[in-house]
Amino acid sequence: MDAPEQIYGSNTAYLSRFDKDSLYEIKKRNDKEGGRREWLSNVYMVDGKYRLGEPTFGNYSGILVSPSEIMTKDTNVCKLSGEGKCERGKQLLTTIHMHPIRTFAEEGRRQNFSGVDIASEFCKARDEDKEYTLFLTYPKLGFTNRKNRIKAVVFPNRDVVLKAMQKSNPGVDPMSITIEGRDKVNWIEFQKSLRELGYIEEIEIEPTVGAPPTTNLNLIGMIVIGAVAIGGLLYWNKVRKEQSSPVEGATQ
């Protein structure tokens, strides 16, 4: 295993394993689904680089997947492409999924993994004393445009995840946490602790690949709808006042 200073640093060693084609594909999926629904795919390690599997789609707040069906589909797609290295079971590294974000108010929560997403990885790293990684991607909203971010959360070993849990959730026994009992943990605070310890990497896709940001159609649409609603209200008030005013020259 590489030394920590080689893995966790400003060079974002985990995220640098996504080549430009993979980052463009993530951006394309996000731009299409950024305000609508989640997508998830497997991430495979092929020749030292990450390769994305085919996406599976959910709704705005969640997604149900069948790991075996995803693996079968990805293997078949790989064979049809003629790639030649289609041992997807051996190449599987982890998953990546997208949290859609429609409004600024949702950003703080949707830019993090939920307990549903990461409790199993915490438990595996704790119980097996092995490294696990998860990737999350989400849109970063601006007033007129939207960029895309991608985050790597690393669960390096038992000692680190226990330390992060004790620091972030002091009232919870880290050894008592189960997947079923994940709701007793504040997972956003846990992720803050992992970040402070150096085990979260994050980059913005557009500057990395030299792509322009995407127009924020969701926000622009809400502004237009709001402007139309305000205009309609002002017009209705004007008409109502005109109808209630006495007509000039009329006799009582």
C-alpha cells in the first residue's frame, strides 16, 4: 500500500485515476439528470485507471439496484465493445452515484453521503481492517450556471474509521454500529471528521477537463415562473382597482 502522503494530498491521487473521458461521461450524465433523478454505476479498475459501468437510474431521492444485474450488464457491454479485458468481477472497485440538487437549500445535505450510502463501508473497514472507497458526484449550483463536483470518501482501515467516529459521534460506541442501526449516527459529522483527517478528496470537473459550465435551467426556470407570477399578480391588482373605482361623470 502506498504511504499516506502519496495517497491523500493535494494531488488527489484517487480522483486522478478518472481520465478525461470518464470525467466527461460523469458530467454528461449529471447535466442530463442533475435536477431530476439519481444515477449509479460501478467503477472498475482497468490498467490503473477507473472505468465507468453502465448507469442505473432511480428517482430524485434514492435508487434501488441489483449488484448482480449491474455486473452482468456491464460484462455484456464490455464484450460487445471488443475491449478485451472484461473480467468485471475481478476489476470491480466500488460504486459512484449522483445526488441531484435543485435548490441552494438542498446543497449542504445533498453534497454528502447518507448513512444508507456509507454505513456498510464503515462496517466493512472496521470489521475487516481493509480499505474501501466510495465516490459521490453532484451539481454545484450558481445563479446562472451549474458545475459538477466529484468526491472520494476513503475508509482506509479500522483505526482511522474508529477515530473519525469517536471524534464526530462521541456518544456512540463505534463497535456497536450496524447497517440496520445506522440512524443513530450523524454521518455528515462523521464525514467532516474524515475530511479533517485527510481522507476525503474533491474536485470540480469542468476546470479539470477544460469544459464550460452548464446553464442552470432549473434556477432560470424558477426565476421566469416567479416573474410571470408576480407580473400576473400586479396585473390582477391593477384590473381590480380599475373595476372598483367610480366611473368619471357617473351620477350617484
